[in-house]
Amino acid sequence: MNRFLLSISIIFFGLLTGQILNRILFRKAGRLEADKASQYLGRAELTVRRMQLFAMFGLNPVVTFGAFWVVRLDDLRYVALPLIGALAILSGGILAYATSKGMGHERHQTGAFICSGAFMNLGSFGSLFCYIFLGEASYALASMYRLLEEFLYLLVGYPIARLHGTTAGEEDKQSALMKIIKDPVFQIYITSISAGLILNFLGVERPSFFSPVSAVIIPFSSFLLVTSIGYRIRFSAIRHYLKECLAISVIKFIAVPAIALSAAFALGLDTLQDGLVVKVVLIMSAMPPAFHSLIPPQLYGLDADLANSLWLFNTGMLAVVLPILYVLQGLV
């Protein structure tokens, strides 16, 4: 129960801290002249952005490196993990498309709905909950699960979102594959995984201080990322999209986990590491829409209010989903 309370507390206090900072800073900006207020809020936004970058580039790679240094990968079935992760993302998008069509949405709403159904919060939330519920060994497995995540977002998700948009945004001659390869997040992510695996395969013993360091870094990094989200989020539009919010909840928290778990059991992953791999699949496949799902609506003229509402409502649903996951992972 303490693990469950820790995970909920990180989300609650992160969002609360972000909202408090937002109101304090905007209230202070309201007492300034227009030009000075704009500069003041610009500096605040830059600070929030730097906080995100510090968590993504300074903290998370250290944990990923350490986790892959000691991860057990002695069975070819581990290759199925990123494929199941990809299956979860694709099935979420397909189910969201079918549901949106059934609801009679307009084109720009369907695009936003697909993004929310497909894009999953595997980094800030999924990996965090795996670590808290299952321990450090699960963190490397969670990283493997999301190995194809960015490829699918940029090679499949963004082009589909563009097809449903009212504007294509700025044309970029660079291919989606080159964008992935040149993306600093992808480069650091792959580098930290590769470095950890090399030391793992060479049999180099990992220093004992890594485990307690990870125990601090993972919650702190997640808190920084959630705080940055809380700073930007707007609560006003949810009441207009309650039906859509509930529909995405069914897709994200029932349908997609059922599909991912069925694939995991069919491939025999339940026999690996005393069921740890299947527990990781359960948690990772039951995550709410990623913050990434809010970007295509802004780029391509999709329904941004719908996307924001789906993200916020289903992130809030973690208060209900997490205790269920906590119980289920103990039964798997």
C-alpha cells in the first residue's frame, strides 16, 4: 500500500505544484506592463522547459544505463517485449479511430481522438509505476517495452494526425526516420541502453550505490516532469467531452491491456522471471494518454480542447486504475 500511495502522491503533488506555480506567476505577471509581463512569462516557460530537459537528459538516462547493466536477457522471448509495446500502441489507435467514427466525430476530432488512443504515457508514468510496484529489475524491461514507441509516433502517429488536420504545419523535407535518428532523446536513450548492455555482457559488476541512487532519481525525475505538465494544463474543457473521456478510458484501461496481456501469455512470457515480464506488460499497457498526444493537435489544427480533456481526465483516472493494477500484478 505504501508503494501505491507513493505513486499517487508523485502525480498529485506534481500536478498541484505545477498549478500553484502557474497561478502565482500569472498573477504576478498581471501586475506588470504588457511587455514586461510577456518577458516574465517567457522566462518562466523557459525554466519549466529546462526542468523537463534536466529530467529527460540528465536523470532518466542514468537510471536506464544502470538498469540495463544488470538486466537478465537470457531468453529470445524478450524480443517480444517491444513488439507487444508496439501492438498496444497500434491497437489503441485503431480502437480510437473506430470509436470516433461510431460517435460521429468531425475529421479534426477524430485525429485528436486517435492520438489519445495510441500515444501512451510510458516514460513519466509507466516506468515509474513499474519501478515502484516491481523494483529496479522491471525498469529495464519497461524500457524494452517502449523501444519502438518513438518510431511509431513519428512514422505512423504524426502522419495520420496530419491527414485529419486542417493545416499541415510547416513542411519539413527531412524524413521521419532521420528525425528519429537525430532526435536527442532517441540518441541518449539508445546510448544509455547500449552502454548498460555492453557492461552487462562483459560481466562487469555494477557498483552497489546504483540501487539507492535510482531509488531517488526515478521518483524525483517523474515529479519534475509531472510538475511541468501541471504548469501548462487547463481544466475548463473537460465537461464538454465527458462521453469521449469515458470512451478513451475503456480503450486505454480495459481493451488495450487485454490485447497486450493475451499476446504476452500466448508467447509464454509469463514463465520469464517468475512472471515479472507479464507484470510489466500489464502496467505499461494500462497507461493514460501521453503528453505527446497534445502536440499533433497543435501542429495540425486538430481539436486541442478535446485532446487536453482526454489527457487530463484519463490521467486523473489513475487514482482508480492504480489500486486495481496494484492488486492485479500481485495475482499474475
